[in-house]
Amino acid sequence: MSERHIVTHRLESLSLDILHVEIEGREPITFVPFEDARVDLAEFLGEEHLLIMAARKIAIVHLPTREQTVLVAPADRFSAARPRTYSSARRSLFIPDHHSSESAEKVRIRQLHVNGSLDRHLELPVAGINDLSSLDDGRIVAFCGRKLRYYFSVIDPDTGQIEEHDLPEGFRDSIGGYGKVRLSHDGRFAARAHLGSVARFPSAAIGWFEQPGAHAAIAANHWPDRPTGETDPCYGTGYEIYDTLTGGLKCRVLGTLRSSDDVNKHLAQRARSASTWQNDRAVIDMLGDRYPYASWDGHRQVFSRTSLLDDEATRKAMSEIDPPFRRLLDFDFSWAPDARGLLVPAGVDLRRTIGLDGAVGPTEPVPVQERRLIPKRLVSKISSDLTQRSTITVDVPDDTLPGALAALNSMAERIEGGIEKLIFRDALTFVFRAGRRRIGETTFFKELRQFDPGPFVPPLRRIVASFGTQALAIRPTAHEQLLLGEKSRGEDGRTALAPAALLLAEIDPEAGAPLRPWFLCVDQGHDDFAASKVMTAFAQSSRFSNQSAVRFGLFFLLQQWQTLSFHPGRLRLIEAARQYPVADVARWVVEERAYIDRFRVSGPKAEIDLLLAVLARGSPWDDEIVQVLTSDVS
């Protein structure tokens, strides 16, 4: 097979990824696979195709033609850790959709042919799928199960026929990768770290290897670096190999062997203190006496999820012996590429191959992944192209009031023409070109404050209201809100058009109506600019001196579900609201809540808790409004 590499470069300014694919004997391919999502995984499928996954997208690219043959958007989020397998016989990717079925006892597997000719779901009456692999004949092997039953399902995608092969009685799944079952690349076998006994052997005792169950490779002195101490025992990690077509145990092989001193060093590296590793060693020796490697019965599993044990005393005892055993094991293994053995740790930055027949290979360095970089000229070109496409340039005719007003009206027209075609990667980026100057939104709107603000109110209302109304109908692809495109310090994460909204709040006491939809677009969990700056500015400019301003203040408190960076009592809204009858204010609250619940697409429904919190108990008006709201409104 020719040498192949996939190199990824992240464009932080745009939150996008560039992929650079190098295949020996071919021209490199450099491209941005998704313009609305980051790449979570990129890997080769067979010889000719590339699989690319994002949180909500799966794409398959035909490398010789650079054609994207498959692009699907699953309903649920995908993770690079989700089981998947590529069947060369069927030229298809198989990946489970765990959330597509209402029944916990059914799972749907999606089959995607690499040329896009087949996209179908296979609904299977199986419990959760923990791993997937493919047999040479095109059938799919799944390691399935949960809690008390684990088995291999062999699935024919064409007929739907399923063969189930149970693992031995008492088998339990792993927790946190400890004892994790891993299917071989060809689907014929599955392996995991041995959990039924402690592999402890007297290194130099004559005849020890003649015990029933002792490892043949050690007995024949075929272990290249077997510890040879006179009296101290050596310790190893065993691996269980299961046949996926029967569910039975095929064999048990022994991986790393460590001398007594090496075990102490190994435990000390993984433990938190000297007393911890010394206790670990004592526990391990006790377990070695109770559960010797040579006397394993082929199905006993001593170490498992303690939460599944019925007896509380047993759970407590297991919780004390599990951690030392975990620290002894080397469970970070993988299958050899030819699926005829395991690659197991053999020391610091070393590994060896253990064959399924027990043959022990020599130690070899763990391959170091060469750090590869995409050529800077390619990164610069792609970055420049994307930046140009993602930026909306507005011309400012001159530095006069009419010039600024013309730019605002032009900006309003662009937004009213549809923001979907202006948004790039969930960001709306405006740049203002005044002669040779190019300035961002923050600077532009700051410079507008030198003019009489009155003429700016109409276009600002158009800009903010039109954006907010449209944005409520758009689902961001990578963030919780549509963002201000500027990336200057302190402004990452602000809602799009935040500088325009702030200026409008400062100069327009009647800005509540256009600001309503804009506020509903704010991701309050990450952006407090709207609350701490825009709302404060509106409170200062309007002083809540009229009914519409008071209603907007009530709207703000009702829709604000995240902790504020200031106390809302400082807005002095309630002082203004007391000028109106309780019945009127209560009706406004009901109407504002209905508006919020109708248009908000994310976040909780409108609540009165924050409003109640700023009321002064003991005041007749406040007590009456509390009684009305808590009895009739909530």
C-alpha cells in the first residue's frame, strides 16, 4: 500500500478546518470540506475514498476525482468515538444511529455506499452497539449488550438475518476503557485485557511453567526479555481472545512481563503517593494468591463494574481491589494490521506483537507520528479567499453626516435583502471602506457618535429589527447564536450587530420594538454584552418614561434566564412601573411572556422569577403585583 497522510490545519479566525491529503504518487489535495462546521474526524475508506465527519455531517470524498459523493446530515450529533466500520466487500460505511429508535432494544445502523448510490437504515433488534467490524463476506459484526448480557451479532445487510453468539456466562463490559472489548479489523475475533486472574509467575523456579495453564511461550523460553530474577516473581498482563462467530473463548495470551522491581516502579508512576503504590502491591499479591493465572476456569471475571454487584459488602470490597488491579494492567492495546495478533505495550515508548498462537515478537519502538504541516502558501491562499467571501464591505462616501447616513442605509438594505446569504460560519462580518481606510463595526459605530444622532435612528431600527426577525428563523450550525464577525480582543462571542444595537439603545428611547427580536437571539450563557451594555444604555436613554419603555423593561426581565453581571434593580424599572395600575402591568407581563414563548427558539420559557426578585416586599403596589402574578399569571 502506498504511503498516505491526512494533515489538518485549523483556521481559528473562521472556526474552520483545512484538510491536506498526501498519497504517494499523486498530487496532494488541499480543501475545506465544510464551510459551516469543524472537522471532527478524517480517515481513509479503502483505497479511493476519504471519510470526513463533523458534529452533524458525514461526507465521503472520491479522492481521484475530488468529488464529494456522499453528504448526509444525521438528526443527532455524531462523535468520532462512535463505532463504525467500512466493508470493502460492500464498499459501504456502516455507522449506528443510537438515538433514532424509541425502543432501547432496537438500534438503526446507517449504510452509506461510497459512490452515493445507497443510503439506507437497517433496524436491528439488538441492545446497544459497543463496536463494529466487517467480515470478508460482507456481513457486519457488532459487539452488543449492556448490564447482564453481552454477545456478538453477525448481520447480513441484504437479508436482515442476524446470528447472535453469547459471550461466556458472567461476562461483564468494561468501564472507562478498562477491559474494553475491541473487534479485529477482519471481524473474526475480539480481544480485551484479561480480568479473571492475576498473571504472576515465579521467574526462576524450576518447573513453574509446567503448571496447567502456564504460557507455552514462556515455558519454551521464547520470551525475548523474560525477567530472570532468582526468587522474585514477575507479573504480566493477559488478554482474552473471543471468536465472534461462536462467542466462545479462543485463547488467552500473555502480554507484558515485568520484574518485581519494574512492577513497583510501574505502580509508583501511576499512584498518587508512596503509600498508595505500596498498598497496591500488597493488594495485587493477595489477589495473585486468590486468583492465580494458571487456574482460571475460562469464564470467571473477578473485576467488573462494582455497581452491578447486588451485595453491598462485595461492592465495597471490590471498590478497594479494583483500582490497584487497574493500575497494574496495560489495557491500551490494539489489533495488529493483519488481525493475526495484538500490539501490546512493552515499556516506555516500546511495543511488541503477541500472536494469537502465543508467539512473542521482539520489542520495537512505538512509531512516532511525524508532525506534518500544510504549506503556508496554501493556508494563506485559502484563508484569504474565505475571509474575502465572508466579509461584507460597505462603502462610506465621505466622513460627513450624509456619508455616514448613506453607509447605514446601504447596510440596512443589505440586511433586509436576506441575512442568510451574508452569514458565513454563523458570523455576520461588516467592514466599512472609507477611502483607503477599512474599519470594523465597533470602530465605525463608535465614530458615528461625533454626529447628531437623530438621523441615524430610522436606519438603525431597520438594521436591528430586520436582523433579529430573520435570525430567529435561522439555526446556527456551530454556535448558539449568530456572531459579530469581528475577532478583536474582548469581542469574541458577541451577538451579531451588537455595536449597532448599542448605539440604537443609547439614542432612541423608543428602541424597545426593534430590540426585542435581537435580544431573543442572544446566547446568554456566553454573551453578557446585551444585558450589561445594551440594556443599561436603553435604561439610561429612556428612563422608562413611557409605557413602551416599561414594557420593554418587563420583556427584558422575563426573557433573561442567565445570571446578570449587574443587579437588575439598578435599572430602576420598578420605580417607573409603579406609575401604572397593577392590572395594566400584569396584563403587559402576560403579553410579553406570550411573545417570548412564541419566538424564542432556544433557552427556557419566559419566567417571572427575576421580576419578582426586584420587587420591594412591603410596598402596597409591589405586594399587589406579586399576588396577581403568582396567582393568575404563573
